[in-house]
Amino acid sequence: MKRIFSGILLTTVTLLSCKRSGDNRTYDFSWVDTTRMSEKTGIMPVFSKNATCINLKDLNLEHGTKLSNIADSVNIIQLETSTENIIGKIEKISLQKDKIYILDRMKNPGIYVFSDTGKYICRIGQKGPGPEEYIEPTDFDIYGDSVFILDQFKAKLLIYSTDGTFISEARLPIIATGISVVNDSTFLFNSIDADNSHLGEYAGCNLFTTDQDFNIVKAGFKRKHGLYTSVWIPSNFIRSGKGTNYHPAFGNTIYNITPNGDIYANYIIDFGNRELPEKFTYEENWSEFISDEIQKRYLIFPGDFVTSDNWLLFEFLDNHESRFCYHNRLSGKTLLTYGFGNDINDIPVGKFYASKGDTLISAISSDMIELWRDNMPENDREIILSGKYYNLIRNMTSDNNPLLLLTKLKSK
């Protein structure tokens, strides 16, 4: 059974409502040569050299933290809205060159492309059962001038040009939920260990490396097949300047996968005596895991994180509520907060999805903007709506596409 963690707040309501029963779709993996896999596939070793330990045991949780404590500026991009590009729910954002790529995985499935000023360019791919179509755009990555769209329900990869032109598609030997393109001949796939029973001794692996023909060449992060709760999160892979950062669900370690395939523990998060015992991630203990007693006793890190040039941001649960950790790689400073008040331009910053350099990219939906605007105190409304974004905020309705915010972080 897959369970999905996503959204602005990872509350207990989210934990309960995002359970998703396993898909009954049948897959034909009769072509996968497991004998060849046993002979050719290597197991990925993990190294712990120079890992950064982030100690959360003795840190104080800050209230009413000002965004200006860690950021220099916040710029806003208003995404163009038309009948062709209504975004239902953002799962992933990627900024590449002068384009913004946005994944709506479920509500209006597709990859939507905008200019860096918010002008709509195109939609990549179409939902459907036929060739050149996907049942679900589960994840995507961009490499060079190509967009790689992963469809977990067809167990295939569709490749398009960045202008939306279909190039090719390929079947995959696994059911995967995440993709990161390392280079022309190396691909990383995240999988849910309960999904790939056809892989024999590799059935419990969560991470796979394939070649350009999508033959599995390495597998790693193996667990006992079927023992653990299956969890889907939208940000297993975050590309960094030194490879790809990777986080398996519920682990307290964020790894770095180098371009040559070596795996290093990058960040180790120390929750002290509030670290969640592994047994509560077993499928048989799910009901106990979501109970009030366990949610109050332990700190839970399902998996959402973002890395920039100098910062790590991740979200975790404490007694049913979201907490946010910001760690600066240069200074070693770590900040714990309930969330930031945007004292730079007052607009709620929303959920962070990605980064470019030391700029974090976040989004806030139009209905959240409308709710915030219509329920703020009258004096605050007069101040905010008389400022730079007066027309934008005043005219925003729930029918509009989300706002994107680009938050430039301080170097230290």
C-alpha cells in the first residue's frame, strides 16, 4: 500500500488522508532477465566520509521568525492563466535556463512550461493510454534540451524536447516513482520496495542505476521486501552542484550521489531520544505510527527537503504539526522555526519546491492568497494593498494560477 506525503503542511490530517491503496494495474515484466541482473548488477556501497551532523536535540524552536533573518529579497512571478494551463496542484518545480517547468501530477496532469517572467509557453505530453501518452506524469527531470517524464503506471519513460515535441519512449524494468538524469548514459530511479516483486533478490531495493538502454547496472538501499510501509514523496532527488542529493522516505540521512555513482552520507539529522524507531515504519505498525502517542513522542521526517548552494531546508513533524529546519553549510548555523513571516514584501511564501543557486523557489495557490487577503485585519490590508503588489493581490481569485516566489538567501 502506497502512502503519499506532500503539501505545505505535513500534519496528521495529511498522514491520514494521503493513504493510497495499491494500484491494481497489471505489469508485463516477462522481458526482464533477472538471471542477467544477478550476474551483472552491482550493489551500491554507501560511504559516510565528511557527513554533516545536524543536531536538533538542544535547539530552541523559534516563533514569529522574520524571513529577513535568512533572506535578502523576495521576487514574485505571476503565472499566466488560461484555459490551456490551469494548474491544479503543484508537485514539482524546476528552473532551467530561462524557463520554469511545473508538474501537476494528479489534478490536471502534465508538465507546464512558462517563461521566467510567467508567460505560458506550452504543456508537455498528454494523459491517455496510447503511445506518446502517460497515465500519470509521476516525476520528471531535464537534461540538456530534453525533458524525461516518468510514468509509474505504465513503467515507462517518455522523452520530449523542451518545446514539447515528442522524441521517444522506453519501457522500464522497474516500477519507479522518481527520476534523476546523471548524464546521457546514466539514470537514477527511486522505487518503492514493495512494488518490484519480479526482481527476485533485488525486489527490496529503493534505488536503481540504469544505462542508456535502461538496463539495471546497480541497485541499493535494500530492505526486506513487503515489510515496510510504502511511502511516495515528491522530492527524493534534488540535483546539486556536486551530483544529486537523495533521501529515502523516513530515513534521517540525506545522501549525495556523485556523477560517477558513489554514494556518500551528506547530512545526518540527529533527533536524539525523539528519533522514530524503525519498527514504526513497518506496514503492520501503521495504525500505531499515526496514533497520538507516537506522533507526540517522536519527531518524524517523511522526506521533503530542498538544498541550495549553501543551505539545507527540510520539514518534519512534531506532535502533529510541521516544523522547519534551515541549516547553513558555510556557517554551520541551524535554525528551527514554526515558519517565517515575510517581512520583506508581506506575501506568504508558501511551500518551497526547488532552488537555483541560493534562491529558493516556492509557490502559493491563488485560493490561499484569496483567503489570506480577505481575512487579514483591516489596517494590515490597507498597508499591504497600497504597496507594490496592490493590483496583483487585489485582483487575485481562486481561478488564477499560483504565484511563484523567488527567495534569495543570504550566503551565511
